[in-house]
Amino acid sequence: MNTDGQLYTIEGVAATVLVLTTVYLVLSTTTVLTPGETHIYDMQLEQLGNDVLAVMDLNETWGAGSHKYPKSPLENYIESIGSGGEDQFKNHFLFLANQTTDGSDNLKFTSTITYRKLTGEIGTINFAQTNDYNRERAVKVTRWVNIDNSLGGISDLDARPQTVLLEVLLWRG
């Protein structure tokens, strides 16, 4: 017998064990997504909606000579309810939400604002929306928005600075 043959045999067995272990690890860690796992789709859509609202709630620039913080577009849209704020919000939201790297998406939404009335009750306003509504595949995203209602956009809300809840139901059309 030759010792070289024994070393080649041991090396072959070790290589086989290594390859089989690698194949097992790769196959056991791979996740196959089935059509039944729609929660991933919903989570992606929810994250997109939260990102769009966060971008809209960013202050664009600091005002020249102003000691107050500048208002975000989202604050301006809500404060100007009844004066075109709904359409501005709709156009801005759809512009940001429908942008993709390979063209454009077809997202639809409906939004409401919830606030505390002067009487202490909870009030709701239908804010902005697209024309069609698909209840089955909608996800809800929310954002607390600080507004100054001194212009009286919301008639039964105090004129002092307040926080209102913006809820957006979002779906692909």
C-alpha cells in the first residue's frame, strides 16, 4: 500500500463532506416567497406611505430673518383646508408616491384628518383623495402634524397651535 493513496482518499472524503454541508446550509437558509405571503407587499406599501409623509413633513428652507421654524409643506396643506390645500396635498403626495426607478407606479389614496373640536369631541374631516377606492388591499399610514389654525381652515378647531392626526389609506390601483 502506498500512503499517497490514503491521503487522496481522506482529502476526497473531506471535500465531499464540505460540499454537502455547504449545499445543506444554502438550501436551508433560502426563503421561497409564495403568493400567500402578502404581508410583505403590505409592509412595503406601508413603508412607502410613511416615507412620503415624512418627506412632506420636512421643512424645506429656513425663513430669512425669521426666528420661528419654517413650516413644512404638509403643515401648510392642512392649514389651508378649503383654500386649495387638499389639491396641493393630493398632487404632492401622488408625485412622491408614484415615482419609481423604472417609470411610475399607480398608487391611489384617501386621507382624513382627526382632531379635537372646541366642544371636546373628536372631529374628522375627509381631506384629500383619488376618485376610486379599493378597500381590500389598502394599508393605513398615519402622521401627527403640528398646525397653527389661526387662518381658520378647520372651523371648529381652536386658533392656537395644535396637533392633528393625518391618516392615509394607500393602495395600488
